[in-house]
Amino acid sequence: MPSEGLLETVFNASLALAGILLVFVGFVYTQAQSFPPGTARDITDKFINAAKFGVVPFTVAIVLAGLSFYDLTNTSMSLWNVLQPLFWVELAILFLYGVISVLLYLG
């Protein structure tokens, strides 16, 4: 079982990533809604799809934060063997979302 400080770091990092993602997704969605009427549907759909795809890493970050909090408050059973790989999965999904959003949808 890792130290409590490491669990707190995972908890804080996952909440921070979720917050940043929520702001970015909101920005992208707002951008899609701000196009003038008559804008081609395929252009606005790119932004809306990029915003929708952002829900995936956001959800993983929230689940990771919840499991980390549970692990911090529950001393009888450790979820570290789940938290550690889930944190790496979260970072990988976040990386892919960033690259895909910028290069394919918004580029």
C-alpha cells in the first residue's frame, strides 16, 4: 500500500485534470455554438464531436478521484492495484484526446 501522500497526489491530480478538461470541453462546445447561422454543419459538428469526446477522459478522471478518495478514507482495503494503472490509462486517454482534438477536429 502506498503512502497517504501518494494517494492524495493521485486524488488531487485527477480532480485537477477533470477540472481542466471540463473547462476545455466547455470552451470547445461554446465555440461550436458561436458560429453564425448558415455555417456548414460539418464545421460545427467537428467542434461538437470534439466536446463530446472530452467526456471520456473527464469521466475516467472523476472515477479515479472517487476511487482515490475511497482508498484514502477506507483503511481496511487498498485499491492501489486498481488506481495505479487507472491513472496511467487516464493520462493516455487525456494525451490522445488532446492530440486528436487539436490535429483532427480543430486543426
